Amino acid sequence: MARIRTTHVGSLPRSAIVADLLFSQEKGLPLDPVSYDRFMVEGAAAILKRQKSAGIDIPSDGETSKISYATYIKDRLTGFEGDSPRSPPQDLADYPGYLERLAKAGGTPSYRRPRCVGPIAVKSMKPLEKDIAAMKAGMAAAGYTEGFMNAASPGVIALFQPSDYHAKLDDYLFDLAAGMRAEYEAIVAAGLILQIDAPDLGLGRHMMYKELDEAGFLKRLAVHIEAINGALANIPRDRVRLHICWGNYEGPHTRDIGLGAVLPELLKVNAGALLFEGANPRHAHEWTVWREHKLPDDLVLIPGCLDSTTNFVEHPELVAQRLARYVEAVGPDRVMAGTDCGFSTFAGFGVVDPDIVWAKFASLAEGAALASKRA
């Protein structure tokens, strides 16, 4: 019997002390660096131990030390200062009443999205080296031998943090790719699986390129993927997984481009596994797409079996049924059970209650075991 393994997208609820420290650092408040680093190491270890208890086979460090999955790069690359304006995704703008309700509800974290204002180069590898050391120590303590670490795609950095320095967007994307290459390669050199977080390949359609038609977006998508592949040139395909999503928020998502439209380009990424949304009501139907395309023989599918924007705990039987659709397409050896997105995109903020996150993971593990028995 082939056992279907479990994993997730990356971010997990940070402890209150970790979140407070991250935002204190963000505000430039004085901190004791030794204590700060100790709490990050302990936080990563606690997250890894909790994943082991919940039945997660391929864990992450929960993005413990990152205030968010894209803006953290300001501490690792030169050229980023100030802040960037916010604008809502196109689907939320279509429903101003709901958008106003969200604004009144609050809960949005206060953090900077520094713009690019100068040449991009590696500023320091120290933050990454600390993350890797903390994760490997936590993995060893929890009994893990395999794990993944997230890194932002060039395109998602450009999506949220535009450039005032570059005259052309393409120049910005490829400069970002060159700058991120060192991080990508260091993660893999440390023996970890590299996960490229690339919401720009989905969400970008109704945020970054909302003025384009679908054909125009697909042309831009090809450029984003070219930038990713350039940064991955020295990394074996089987050490990379790619996450695509359409935005980790509860909303209408009526502007989301279909998975089938972007899949031909996604299959060109030099990644051995794809993580994608498969649980939320806007994309759960797209499992049929995987039967309609010729897939690389080594491609691993990691469908989202848990919705990261709801406090419903999915029944293990539903998880098993969802997995069975992908097993039918590619076989149990090439399917892993995953989540739609992360559960704490921003440190200290998450729609799903932290205790419920772990209940969802337990259901994921139980559902994967059921699907394995039936495969």
C-alpha cells in the first residue's frame, strides 16, 4: 500500500511572544538580539513538534521568523525602503459593501511593504542562516528528517512591492530573480526542500494585471515563470515545489483566473511538485483539469484538502474523497495531502483559530490514511 503523505503550504500560527517580537522589530523598537534569536529558535522548535503530533509528514518552520511571506525580503536584499500603497483585489472592489464591512471589522496587520528604490543585491545571508539552523535543530528534536522552507517568488515580491528604480517591470523581475537565487540555492544546499510561494501566478491576474485580458495575462505569466526558472537554474527539479494561489482571503473570488488556463504555463516551472487550491468553493471543482492535461511523469500533486479561510474542520472522509480524485489522475505515489494556503499569512493574524488549525491537520492526516488504504 502506497502511503499518501501530508504537508501544508507553510505559515502557521506564531506564539504571542514571537508575534510581538516580530512587530517590535518592524517598528524599530530596541530589542535584545540574543533573546530575540532564542525566542525564534524556540518558536520554530515548538511549531515542528506540534506538526509531528498532528500527523504532518513534511513540515515547515511555520515561517516563524517572517512577519509575512513576501515582505521579509527587505531584511535580505538591498534596495528596499519606505512603504507601498494598498489596493484591494478586483473581486473585493466589485463588492464595495463587503469591502467596507471588512475594513470596519479590522484585523488587518500593520506592517510595511517597502518599495524598491535602488539596486538589488544580497544584503545579508544571516537571517536565512539563522532560519535554517533553527529549523534543522527543531526537525532533529521532533524526529523529522525531511522538511521544506518557503521563499518568495520574484513575481510576488513585485506584486506587493513595486519598483521606483526600474523603468521596466521585466527588468525588476529578473533583478529580483538574481537577488533571490542565493536564498533559493542555500535552502537546497542545507538539505531542505525549497518551496517557491508564487501567488502572482494566480492572484496576479486580478491584482497586478487587472487591466489585461486573459491572453495578455498569460503572456505576462510566461515572463514571471521565466524569471523563476532563471533563479532555479542550479537546483534539481525534485528539490523544488511551487505554490500557486488566488489570494488567501475570504471573498467572492469571482475574478480568479481558472486553473486550466494557467496550467500549461505552470507545467514549465522547474519544480517537481505543485501545491494548489482544491478545497475552497471557487476552486474545488478544478480537480478534473488534471485529467485533461499531459503531465510530466515525475510531477507530484499537492492539492489543498483543507480550506485555510474557514473554521470548519473538514471531515476525514471528505479529505479522503478529495485525494481520491487526484490519485485517479496520477496514482498514489504522486499525490500528497496539502492545504489551500497558509494559516498565518501575517504573524499574529489568521482567520482560523490556532487550536482549530491543529484539529484540521489531524483530520488531514486521518483522511490521508483512509485514502491510502483505498488507493
